[in-house]
Amino acid sequence: MEKVWYIRVFEMQEGPYTLNELMGDMRITPDTYVWKVGFEKWVKAGDVPELKVLFENKEEEKPPKIEEKP
């Protein structure tokens, strides 16, 4: 895999990274800004079809909500 992805985390630009490297980075959320050659501007990772795979299992990892009894 090619290192093509740049990310902005804590106002710092980092990269380039491969998609596999991003998959292992727990800092990446759907709201993380990403960029690669061909993009006009930085966009949220959750808006990039290629990066949807990064978030597929994260929903399942959230603990269930605790329901309050009346």
C-alpha cells in the first residue's frame, strides 16, 4: 500500500500514511480531517468513501447505554 494519506490531529499535520496505518491509529475518528493528492481541500474522514472501513467496527466497540429505571 502506498503512503498517500495525511491527517490533522491536535492542529498538527501528519503523514503520509497508508490505509493500514490509519486503521491502527486510535486517534482517527469520522471528524478527523484528511487529505491526499487530488483533494481540493481537507475533508472529514467520515465523508471519504475509501475511509469508511476505518469506522465499520468502531460502532460495535461502544459499550451499551445504561438505561435508567423510572
